[in-house]
Amino acid sequence: MPARDEEEALPLTLAEAVEVLEDLCDRWEILVIDDGSTDGTAGVLAEWAEREPRIRVLRQRGQLGYSAAVRRGFDAARYLVVLATDADGQCDLRQAEQFFDWLKGVDMVAGYRARRHESWLRRVGAGVYNALLGPTLGVKVRDVNCPFKMFRSSFLKMMDLTGEGFAVDAEIFARAKAAGLRWIELEVEPRPRVAGKSKVSPRAAGAALADLRRLRREL
């Protein structure tokens, strides 16, 4: 879980994650990567980590960005299955059981949102970004940035992710295709954000588009 300034959402998200993982797994851990939060996120995470030792907190010096936080979480993950999601509580973590069942036959299970609780501008922007993946990277994906993906850890070890900003999801799909790895997409039902605010800005969106061009040159 990448997290930046999510002190209000984290208690709800972590409580749900602990409950779901206790039901699904014999062994588990929760990795939260604090990307230079300036609110009370660090205090909330310290309290939860003291209460539940299977919560591991990794802190980035300064705000290095979403992609850097995701990469650090992937590098630190210790178990055979990795679920990547956000700390804002917009994904129902109980869907992890369904994803796990499908992971037996593929390398990645990626969520897609048929309905999105966002402004029309964000929805249009997401549609344009998804449409660009085909001509730019040769990848057809319904919802590339859906924050709910489950992987085999071997899948992650086969990719050298380098993207910055918010481009990590596009890079995952592009490098997976280049490596001949398999994935499927399953519909997820998103929830409205209960606290905090989105970290995606017009500047971040522009940087993600620039990263697509860089990835095309590399691949």
C-alpha cells in the first residue's frame, strides 16, 4: 500500500486488511510505504505497527512518487503472492479471495472499474490514457491504473521496473507482455473515497504520458 497523507483513511483500510487477511491466509504481512507524508500518517502507522507486528512500514525520504513507492513495496515483499492496492480504502479488499482463485492459472490478475466514483474530467482522462496504451506500447487494457492487482512474486522478479510518477501500472503491463507473461482482468466495484484527497494532478498526468514515450523507446 503506497500512502501519502492518508491519516484519516488508513485506520479503516488497515482494519479491513487485517480482517480479510486473517480469514484468507495462514501467513501474511502488510507493507505500507509512506511517501513523505506531511500529516499524521506516520503516527497512525507507528501505532498500528506496534499493535500488529505483521504490519511493516517503509518510509521514503521526501516525496519520491507513487511508482517509487510501489517498486519499493515489491522489492520488500517476502511471500509468494503479492496484492498491490492503495491506502485510501476505495477498493474492497474482500475481493482478494476471488483474485487468488484466478491466480492459479496466470501470473497476474488485474482489476478494472466498470463504474468510477470520480469527476467526469478524471474519467475522461483515464479513458484517454487507457486508449493510448495500444498505439504507444501495444497493450490493450481496460483500466490500467486500477489500484487492485494480484501477482505471483515470480512475475515481479522478472521485471526491472524503472518508471516514475504514476506510470508504474502501464510499465507492469508493457514489461509483462514483452516477457510473455499471462494476465486476466476481473471487474471490481470501487467505493467512494471516505477521507483525504487524490494525489493525481495535471502535472502528474503529463509526466505519466511522457513516461509512456520513454517506455516505448526502451521496449
